[in-house]
Amino acid sequence: MAAAGNVEFIRARSDKREYRRLLLPNALECLLISDADTDKAAACMEVGVGSFSDPEGLEGLAHFLEHMLFYASEKYPGEQDYTKYISEHGGSSNAFTSSETTNFYFDVNADNFEEALDRFAQFFIKPLMSQDAVLREIKAVDSEHKKNLLSDGWRMHQLQKHLASKDHPYHKFSTGSWETLETKPKERGLDIRLELLKFYENYSANLMHLVVYVKESLDCIQSLVESLFSHVKNTDQRSFKCPSQPLSAEHLQLLVKAIPIIEGDYLKISWPVTPNIQFYKEGPCRYLSHLIGHEGEGSIFHIIKELGWAMDLVAGAGSDSNEYSFFSVGMRLTDAGHDHMEDIIGLVFKYIHLLKEDGIHEWIFDELASINETEFHYQDKVHPISYVTSTVSSMRLFPPEEWLVGESLPSKYAPNRINMILDELSPERVRILCESKKFEGSTNCAEPWYNTSYSIENVTPYMIKQWIQKAPTEKLYLPKPNIFVPKDLSLKEVPDKVLHFRQY
Ligand SMILES: [Zn+2]
């Protein structure tokens, strides 16, 4: 029997949709959403298997499998039966492979949802994975890789991964290529299709989360989901756990100078930190990114913009994993900014020092919490396809009543947690990446997968101390309270008189 739980979802005040949690007998956990006003229906399946699970020497296998599932199934054996049906009925479909999950999603005209969902469900029940599809999809993965070779985003991301512990999956190349999926496995005498089938065994119902978004009632969609997804096999796989931190001492206190493909200088200062997700109710990284990324007077950005050194600044922690995360401050530099890189780094550290000296303030946390609350409760409705893809990730990370809210509403003021992260943003733990074509001719290393040229220098706490001393820090101070942040969002009684005022 499937269990449909009575969950009291924490939800936005403006949200009129209906929700239901459903746990199928095969341990597949689902969230059903009914929206009478929608003309599109959507679904997203997140499988808790990603590129970190790629077998040694078969880089990109998880991504390759993601491609193969789109191709055809035993029930719908025609090539592109799924994608064709979706696009012919006003929809779109896609998927992505991240380090710990693979996500598949689509939307379609509300009236065509049932048939589309049946085709989609076959990915997880009986995909065809035919021999002829294998070669074509390796080529597709390879051409994706060739495109990525020209993208600085992919190149710099891989460079950061390259400069990490070799025995941590973070270090690996994740997307795959002709070399990793065809040439090298052949040399080792491996049949890549058999490897693919073996890898597909990891796709167990107990590692899956499904969100469906429909026009019909919850009861109606519940019986459809039960009838389709109860056939997904449950082999009780263990969910992936990262072995440890990806960076050790040798990967810290570094300045990496790398050459991008595209013109323009970029500076990124980052630190490994305790993931915010472990303390999402306290939100320590949010507190710090609010201040370090502040753009008002007294902020880092305000100063470097006035000096003509940077065009933008973003600060915050990524939600990479439950086990590790990086807090970073990134900015696009001008030519003058490039020449003052040391001053900018000094300024960032001076501000962090200021945050420590000045202490943590409850009024700043309250102000941030109020901003978050307004944003959450009065958010605009997003497209069903965006809603299902963002909500599905919460299912793996949060208890059911918090699936709709996730990390968005930090509510517990915990200065000790904020101080803990602040201590992690130290000169001893930093690594700095600077991208610029001005480094051409002065680099001496190449990252193996993307062939990005770079060089490495050591940055000691003593050097940073000197940079702080010569940085233009006199105008640096914490923001003042913002009187325009609403503190009370409850509706006020408005007397009739006021409502009719304009008629006079
Ligand atoms: Zn792909």
C-alpha cells in the first residue's frame, strides 16, 4: 500500500496550490502538486546517483547513462518517442547530471500529461539501451565536451577540481568524452554497454524523488503515479556519501593564475567551509554573504567600484554537498583592478577582520530574516517546470514539512555558528583564482582535461597581512539599519473611508 501522509507543509502565504506527500511501496518518495490554474503540467525525477559514482577510469558514465535513458524504452522502442511526444504537445524536456544526483524533467500541455508521464516513467522501469544508441550517444556526450572545451565556466571549474585531493571524487572529470567512454574502455577490453547496464543497477527506487505538477485533483494524480511508478525496482541501494573534504593543506594558501578563453579579468577568493545546509535554520553563510556581498556605502564593493577596480561582486556559499562547501567572493575586474589585485584581496580580508571585531548583530540577522520572509511569502509564481526541478532537490535534504521552503527562511539567531564560519574565512584556509589573458607567457602548468594554462603561487598569512596594510580600508564599515525593511507582514484593517477617499 502506498502511504499518502498528512503533511503540514510550510508554504508561501500567496500559494493557493494543493500538495500531498506520497510514499510508494517501493520506497519511492513523491510530492504531488495540484494547480487548478495551470495550463502546463510538469514532472521531475531526481535519482541519488551522480558523477561522483562514476567507476574508476570511466569518467562520464553517469552523464552517458542520463543520455541513454532519453533514447528509447521497451514500451516505447521508437527512437526519440519520448522527446517527440513532448515537443509535439507544447512541452520541453531536459536532464542534468550533477555530482551526487541525476535529474530528469519535462513539461507538456496539461491535457497530454498522462501519456507523457507514462513515457517518462519507462526511463526508470525498462529503458532499451540498445547497441546502436550507445555509439550515437557517446558521440553526443563527446560533442557536448567539445563545446565545454571553449567555455571558461567549465574550464575554471575543472581547474578548481584538479587542485584538490586526488582520492576525492571532486577531483574527477565528470562529463565524459570519446576518450573516456570509447577509446580507453576499449583499450582495457571493456564492453561499455555492459558497464552502462551494471551502472544502471544503482538506479534504485529508494534513491529516487519525484515531483509531479498537474491541473487535476490530488486523488486523480495519486492513482496515476501509483500505477506507473510502483513498477520501478527497489534494490535498496545505499545513498552516496562523500569520503571527506576535497581540499587538504597543500590545496590551500594558493594563488592560481589562469588564462581564460574570453577577454576579461576575474578574481575569485574562496574558502572551504562547513556547509550551510547543516545549519539551514541558523543560516550562517547567508548572514555573511549579505554583509560581504553588500553594495551600500562602507562595503567592499562600494569602495572598489568608486576606485574603478571592479564591475560587480558576488559573495556566498554554494550548496555543493552535505559534506563540503565553498564560500567565495567573486568579482569582474577592470584593468586598473587587475593591477590592484593585492589591494582588493587585502580589502576583503580587512572586512572579514572588521566583522569579527565588531561582533555579530541580532538586528542584522532580523533584517535579513524579514527580507527573506517577504521574498518567500510574496514570490512570483514560476513555470511548473522550474518549480518541480527546484522543489525536488529539497526532498532529499529536508523533512517533508520543509520541502517547499528549504533553506529560504533562516529563523534561529545563532552568533556562534556565524562566528564558526567567520573563523573558516581565514588567510590560512584561502585559495585565490585569478583569470586573465595578461598571464599569457608566464604560466607553466596545464590542467589535463581542458588544457587550461595556469601557474600556482603560495600566499602566506604574512603576505595577506601586508596586503591588508596597504589596502584602502579607511572607508570600510558595516551597513546601518535599513528602515525600509518591513517587520510586520500581517494584513491591516482598512476603514471604508480610506478606501473611498479617491472618489471625492
Ligand atoms: Zn549531456
